[in-house]
Amino acid sequence: MKAILEQLDAVEAALRSAEEAERGPLLVRWAELLERCRHLTPQDRVYLARHPRRPRIGETVNALFTDFFEQRGDRLCREDASILCGIGLFQGRPVTIVGHRKGRTLEENMACNFGMPGPEGYRKAQRVMRQAEKFGRPVITFIDTPGAYPGVEAEERGQGEAIAGSLAVLSGLRVPVIAVVIGEGNSGGALALGLADRVLMLENAYYAVLSPEGFSSILWKDPSRRGEACDVMKLTAQDLMDFGVIDEIIQEPLGGAQRDHAALFHALDGALARTLDALSFMGTDELLAGRYEKYRRIGRS
């Protein structure tokens, strides 16, 4: 997949400076390369989910929401930049936004711990979600993390309890909750923002109990077998739709979301609007009962 995308970038760069007579062969090559992007393996989709130019939560919030106001701190220890929380307007409706945050540069990634939250991040999320319930705002979460931070200091400050606490809060919120898997979705660090009334997933995102590298290291003692692990784990949006884990797949531009952010945001905007409209008509008791049944049904034959 990486080689195809690099060739696509090279052809597109050549097209921008090509003379009219040179454009024909380049366009043929461009179409051939795009056609090869139609049939992706699970490993290809994992590559695209991790692509460095893939839209992050920052670009997503800027594209879909207005009047966004970030909220910081867990009121117990410190601010964790790897979880972005805030209030904004979605098509004029106030909503609460919570999501994993990664950076683009090394400095940005270090500031937000490469998208791996500590317990403070999850406690901040809980605080903001309880506030959303108090004021009757729907909650929209965006999942994109290699997993919760596994360091000793995170465990000392209650990482497991913080993840469990987030799941407990989400399970009982009396407002609509929509989760969107936009990139990586690994382990309890992802699940802590994923217990929702509706779970949407971008076409080339993935959602799994752990990374393919971790899976192959544990099962086969060989991290180089990550491609085989991608097949075995059933981690793609298509697999998870079949299992009933997610509710809708949002199509990406051919070749991945990084190739056309605007097209991706247009599709995501429409999916969120439809989902939010449907949930807004449900009463609180119906909402809670539906959420309970949704997770009881997963895995039933």
C-alpha cells in the first residue's frame, strides 16, 4: 500500500507541472494506481489508519463544528493533552466533543503522548461527559489511539480504574452518545470512548483488542507476522459491521482519507447529522434500553 500511495503522489506531482502532451500517459497511470486501491487487505487498511496525513481530531473539529471551546484538566491531578474535550455547535446544535488527540510533528506528538492517554485524560472525559448530561447535550466521541498509556506512573495513578470509570459513565449517560472510529482503535484505551448508542467507523479505520504487532508478539512470539495477524483479528470496519460491533461504515476517498480531507468531512458530516437526528427523537428510557440491548446483542449467533 505504501508503494502505491508513493507512486500516486509522484504521478500527481508530475501532472501539476506536465505539458498537455504529457498528461495522457500520466492520467492513465494515475487511474491504474487508483484502481489498485479498490481491493485492500486488512494490513493495507491498518496502514491507512496510521497514515501520517490522515485527518486527526483537530482538523475534524475545525471542519464539522463551530464555536468550539476546549475544556482542560481532570480537577484531580493535571491536564492530559492526549484527550481533547470541549463544547461546540454541530449544525447549530450544542454538543460535547471528546476524542483522542495525536500530533503531526514530533513536538506535537510528545506533547500529547502520541495519542496514548493517561488516567487524567479519561477522568477529564468523564467530567465533561457528566457536564453534557447535566445540560442535555449529546456526546460525540472520536477514537484514534494506539492504546492507553501503559507506563508505571499511569498504573500508579489508576489507569485501569479510569478506563472502567469512563465505561461506567458512558453506559449510564441520559443523553445520546455517538462514537466515531477515525483511525486506530486499540484496546481499552479506545473502548473507553466507544460505548455509545451508535458506533460509526471510517472505511479504513480499525478497531481491535490490541495492535496487530502486539497480537503477533503474544500469539506467535513474532511481531513480523503482523500482516497475518491483521487477517486473523477481524479488525476492519467490514468485519465489525458483520459482527454487529459498529452501526455504519463511512466511505473514504479512494486511496484513503488522507487524499481528500474535504470529501471525508462531507461524508462524516452527513452521517453524524442522520445519526443525531434519529437519536434525538428517542426518549431517555428508550435510549438507555436501546444502549443496553445493543451491547447484549453483540456476539449472539
